[in-house]
Amino acid sequence: MKKDEKILIQRLIDGDQQAFTLVVADYHNIMLSVARAIAGNVFADDVVQDAWISAIKALPKFEQRSSLKTWLLHIVSNGAKTRLRKESRSLSL
């Protein structure tokens, strides 16, 4: 992992709003694309919003074994799959 990314992650953990704005600007669109591909347009915005909340809460425990981007996309992917399963169950009833 790059030194710059480690610094950015620490800034996020410290609650730096400017760092958060930068990360959202960099990754929000790709996170939305992943969510749309898995869960569809209807749920994508909710999935990404939930992913941001989850990521911020989990950031202090982020072990940095992958890049921040990979980690965020993994959170979105898991959230979208969970949402898709949940909605599929609701529709089948």
C-alpha cells in the first residue's frame, strides 16, 4: 500500500472531512456501478449509502491488506448481494 494512502486512511479515521470528501469523489461512482451491476438501479443508491456508513464505522479495523478502493468495492459488493438476496426473498413471498 502506498504511503499516501496510509496517510489518507489515518485522516479518515481522525474524522477529516476534507479526506472523506476526496475519497467520496474518487470512489463513489465506481461503487455505484458495482452496486447497479449486482443489485440493480432501484437499490444501488441505498446499497452505496449503506456501504459508506459501514466503511466509516469499520475503518479503524481496516487491516490494509488491500487498497482502500478494493476494500470499499468489497463492502459494496457484499452489501449489494445481501440486498439482492433479501429482496428476492421478499418478492418470492
